[in-house]
Amino acid sequence: MSYFFKIAENKDEIKLSQLFRSKIFRNSGSFCDSDELDKKCTHFLIFDKLNSNKLVCVFRVYIMLNFNQIKNSYSHQFYKLNNLKKIKEPMLELGRFCIDPNYKDPKIIMTAWFAIRNLVEKNHIKFLFGCSSFFGTSIERYLDCFKFLKCKYIAPKKLIPCVKAPKVFKFEKLINLNNFCLMKVRETLPPLLSSYLKLGGWVSDHVVIDHDLQTMHVFTGLEINNIPDNRLRFLKSFNFN
């Protein structure tokens, strides 16, 4: 395996992650993308050991022991999450996930899921969530993706997040739902979101338009108990030998 991950152990490594995030999300090599949640999170960095240990991916996780802590999550800023009160077990938010755009290797995301899997098992996590981002703010560019999500992957009613952000696009506005190009979906669906869906994940019924990061995102949820057995076996067999 050409990739390895590590948990940030000091302020310098956290700053390295923040600078990488800024480069990807804000197209800036000097601005430091940071917020108050960073202090509560565990930060992961993934490196390519075949390319001089180049940093190729970063993300952070915030572990909540109960629903009362969800108000501190990043997603809470954009979505009403009252329906998640039904989940009594620990939860994990995956955030600020970004990959060097020059890297298309799916093994990077698999490396990330391996790291997350360890946390899920160690902390008895039953629900994993986050905001899956589409670059840019053009609804038209991703219409095929949104139709695909609306047809197949909307959250169950008992857990669905409600609208909170000031600027959203509701999937109920979509017409001709069955008229989407699967090839375009494959080309434009964010890789992280695609991996969520393969594991049994689902999304909100609307997309939030975030002009701060010049992105759009959907709330993405994954009930750990709903991960298909074959996918779970694959995750458990993944190694770095």
C-alpha cells in the first residue's frame, strides 16, 4: 500500500492540515482554514510514501457521546438535526475531507475509511454523518447527481434533517427525475459521497449553497448497522502491508 495515515499529534501538524484544506477549498496557499471546532476534533493526514511522503488528503472527526453535543458539530450550522435525537448511541461527524486534485486513486478514500473504522469500533459509534461537498455553486452542473440522489438515496423520514441554511436548493423542485445521465453522475458525484452511498448511506432532501467555501453540500448519514456485510468484510480485510 502506497498510502499511510497518521493522527495529528501537535499544533504544527494540525496547521499543516488546515493549510492543506485552505489550498483545496479556498485556492489559497497562505490562508489558514480554521474554526472553533478544530479544537474539539481529531485530525487525520494521509501521505503518499511513494512520492516522498507527500500529503494527499486530510480530514477531521468529531465524536459525540450523545445528542446534546451535536450543537457543536459543523453540520448543525446548516441543518436542523432534531430527528437525530432518536439515536441514543455515540455519533461521529466526518468533516473538512479533501484530497489533492491531482490524485484520483480510490485507495486514498479506502485508507481514510480504514482509519475511521478503527475509531468507530473503539468508540462504539452507531451513526456517522457529515456534509458531502460539490465544488462550485452551479445547480445546473449537478442536476444529474441531484436527480440520482432524489430517486435512490434520500434519508429515511425518521432521521431526515430539515432546512436551516438561508440558501438551499430543494430536491422537490427537480422534474423528470428518471431522466438523468448515469455517466454524468459517475463523473461529477464527489468520491467521498459515492463511498458513503456504497456503504449504505443516505442524504438530505436539499442541498445547501455555501458561498464562503464556494461549494454546495448535502447532509450525509450512515447508520453503522446498515453497512452491507460484504462491504463490512472488505473494510475489515483492508490492510497496509
